Amino acid sequence: MNVLLLERRNHCQKNRSGKRDDEGQREKQASKIVDSELKMANEELVKIHVHICRNCCQTRMQNMKRNSTLWENHFARKEFKLEEEILYKRKGMLLDKEKPGVSRHRVVIYGEKSRCLAR
């Protein structure tokens, strides 16, 4: 009788751990899919951002005395997102709702706002 009880306990533990493993694998697969989608989205944002910075942020780059290390670090991290209030336009240019006609974009990095303004 005791042997049967022990076998049943072991069997139940195996099933439970098996279920947990399956759930864990499913979660890992789901997180991998989400991570890959986020990575692709971030790469697209980086491409857009690089294009905009080349076009409309030349003044700011000149003000920084050609020191582009800030922007290089910024692109290397790829951990920024564009604010929702900004509208996408053709050729990667963005227009601000408050001042139509002024190409402008804001980038949020770790919760700190940094702005690139076309002048």
C-alpha cells in the first residue's frame, strides 16, 4: 500500500512538473516572438530617426561642434520610442500638431525627453 502511494505521488509530481515545463516553454516562445517584434519595430524607428536627424538636425549637430558621439550612443541603444502625438509623413519627416509645417520629432529615452527641432 505504501509503495503504491509513493508511486502515485511521484507520478503526480511528474505530471505537474511536466505541465509547468510546457507552460514555461510556451511563455518563453511567446516572449521570444514579442521580443523579435519589438526589435524589428525599434530597428524601423532607428532608420526613421537617422533619416530625420540627417535632414532636420544639422543645426543641432553644428551646435554640438560635430560631436556625434551622443547620437551614435543613442542609435546603438535602440531603446527609444516616438511619442504618440507625432504624425508620420512621407520620406520619414514628422509634423508637430501644435505647429503645422514645422518638421519636428521628440524622442523619449529612459523617460527623459530630448528634442530635435528643425530650424
